[in-house]
Amino acid sequence: MSAKSCELRTVMVMNISSQSHEVAISVRDLVVDYKQLRAVNKISFNAKVGEVTVVIGPNGAGKTSTMEVCSGVRTATSGEVSVLGLDPKKDRIKINSQIGVMLQDGGVYPSSRVFEVAQHYCNLYGNRTTADELIDMVDLGRQKKTSWRKLSGGEKQRLSLVLALAAKPRVAFLDEPTSGVDIFGRDLIRGIVRRLADDGCAVIMATHELDEAQRVADHVLMFQDGNLLANAPLTQLRASAGNNQTLEDIFRSLASNSSKSREVQ
Amino acid sequence: MARNGEQLLLLVVIPVMLLVFFSQTDLLPTTSENKIDFLMPGILSLAVMSTAMVSLGIATGFERSYGVLKRLGTTPLGTRRLVLAKVSAICVIEVAQLVLLIIVGLLLGWNPSQVNLAQVLVVLLIGTSCFAGIGLSLAGRLRAEINLAAQNGLYLVLLLLGGILVSNDELPNSLGNVAQFLPSSLLSSLLRNSLNSTELVITDFVALCSWASTACVLAVVSFKWSD
């Protein structure tokens, strides 16, 4: 193992209690099994208020399962999860009023129109913001009367983001928010995510696009095969690897080391 | 619901069409002097079945498939309020259906001899719970397309064998003996009774209550919020 790799592994197991921000999400020894398959294998991490924590890794690495457990959609097989000091399953209604969730696949009735879905979700959260404001924010003003089934992939993603933002969330779970979105849409979504964090929201965002992660992350969680390869601030991760290394280089290096150590075992 | 034309067909057009067509023709083997008096309670049962089972079941199945229920599960709405909203929607639609069918029935000469209103309402309520339980049991487990086919298939079976258009007495003996215990037969029979006498057939009532409780428990136990 090279010196750089050793440094990276040190960062990987970095002390998760080193905090300048308040912890919004705390995960300890989380395990998620689907029958015989272990999707998430005893992982622990914190996500902090005012930070964008990006969860990266290939398809099937355990990103969505972890996000779903944290947002209360899925039950953990074992381990402890706390969101804003509450249990996502037991205190679901309390937590739900404070979190915004963007699912990987929409969750909108195909015949529903943009404005009415946004309005409906604003009502569900007690009208903390208006549908017009949110629709303008994601630049869907011209599609207000368009039904979900007629929206393009990128427009659907932007509307899904609106539904998460209707909560004016203290914690936002965004599962692949830029997937299928064009370059201008990505800039827009990235800007919204950054503003959310700057306004004091803890944003936890899953993606398998490493370039995207590099542009928006404060903190990085790297997943592979249900294991956490890295859990560190982006700046620290890059500094340890050498600043000319991209997240993709770092991920490849860690993933390769992890595979080798498993082979040895 | 109202945005989909097929729902309008299921909830309004089919019950009204069956009522008008079979009350004005001699195609059905019935011993009643006035065909509409036999048909009306059956068509009311059909209306309940189409709303509480088929319409609710199909809509819920697609909501599961599209991830709508999963998405709503992350909001402060909560399961109780979601169920309450669905129950309220069913009640509103059923009231509108029943009012329309009663008006059409009266225009066609329906003349119920002795209406026990309280009994009618209780029977309708139990029937609604029963069919909603059956609809949600299917919707909560099956894939949306399979659920769609299953709900429509069951609707047809319960329509043909459920004492709605044809009395169970007119069916072959073995089939009639089984068919009389189907929930649509029990609801039709109880409504026929409640609209024409003050008596309640206790065995039928207990059987319908058993169907209702079993179906509702099954729905609660087996329901999955997402595929």
C-alpha cells in the first residue's frame, strides 16, 4: 500500500466526532439486509447542520438504503439512527414536519399538474412557503399547468426538488437530484443545494456522479458494497490524496485497496 | 378519481346502464312482479362494490406503483390522515352514486315497500368496509397491472354470481349454494331485505361482518406501502 493510500485510509476512519457544526444526523453501526443480501454493513457517520454531506458510490452500494433509513422510509435491520435527536421510525410524524425528502423516482401521480402538486405539498407543511415561489426558484414557471407525465426528465427532477423544499426543511434528503438533468439545470440545483446549507439546513445528497459531488460537497461519504470507504470533509480528503487528485481518483484508489484487503482476508 | 374517464364509466355509467337496460327488458329470469324492485338493491350493492373495492383498489395500486404513497409517507400527513382522506372520498362518491341511482330508480317505477333507513345505512357501511378491505388487500400486495386485472376480474365474478342481476336461486344448485356466501350476495340480500321489511337476516349480517373484519385485518397486515 502506498504512503498516499495509507493517508487516505487514515482519513477514511477519521474521528467522526470532530465537529465545528451541530450534528443533525447520527448513524451508528447501521445494518440493512434484504433477505440474504446485506445492503448496508455496520456503517457509522454524522451529518452536520449547514453542510452538504454527499453520499457517493456505484449503483447498489447502499446509498439509497442508508438515506431511506434516515428519512424513515425504511426500517433498519440493526443499528442506531437519530435525526435532529429523534428516532426516524418512532417519531416519524415529528420528524416528517422538519425534513424534506426527494426520492429517486418522483412519487407523483402522472396526471397531476406542476402547480397543483406544489400547492398540495405546501399545504401539507402548513404553507411555510408558496407554490409560486418554489416553482419560480426551479424555473418551472412555464410548466405550471403541465402534467407530470409530460415533463422532461430534468423538469421532473426539479419538481421533485420543489416537493422536498416545501417543508422549508432543517434536514434535506436528496437522492440523485441531478440525475438526468441538463447542464443549466445542474447549475440551478447545485445553487439551491448550496443556499439550503448556507441557510442552516443539513443536506444529505446521494449521487454516483463524482464530478457533481466534488462541486457541491462539504463532507463526503464514500460507499462500496454496503461499506463506508471514506467519511471525511472534502478538503481533508483531497489534501490527503494530493490536491490534483479528483474524487474519482480517490474513490478508485480506496475501492481498489478495499478489494485487495478483502482478497487477503 | 374524477379526472379519469374509466372511473366515471365504472362508478356511474355501468350501474345506471345496467339498471335502465335490465329493468326495461325481459332478459333476466326474475320472479318479481316489478323487475326494478329486484334490481335496485343489487345495483346499489354494485355501486358500493365499484367504489369501495375496484376504484379504491386500482387507484391505490397505482399510487403504490408510482411511489406516491412512499412520497407521502415522508410528509407530516401520516397514515391516519391518509386513510381518513380515502374513506371520506369513498363516502362522498358513494352518496353521490346512491342519490343518482335512487332518482333513476324512482323514475323507472321503483317502489320500496318498507324502508328501514337505519338498517340500510348500517348494511351499506359494513358492505363498504368489506369491499374496501378486499380492494386494499389486493392493491397492497400485487403489482399495479396485475392488481388492475384482479380487481376487474373479481368485479365481474361478484357481479355475475353476487345476486345483483340474477338471483342465486336461478343458479345451478352447487354454484348457488356457494354464491350465496359471496359478499356481494350478502350485501344485495341484506339491502333487498332492509328496503322491503323491517327484519334483519341475522345469519347474512353476521356473514357480511365476518367478511368485512377478515378483509380489513388482511389489508392492514399485508399492505406494503411501496413495491
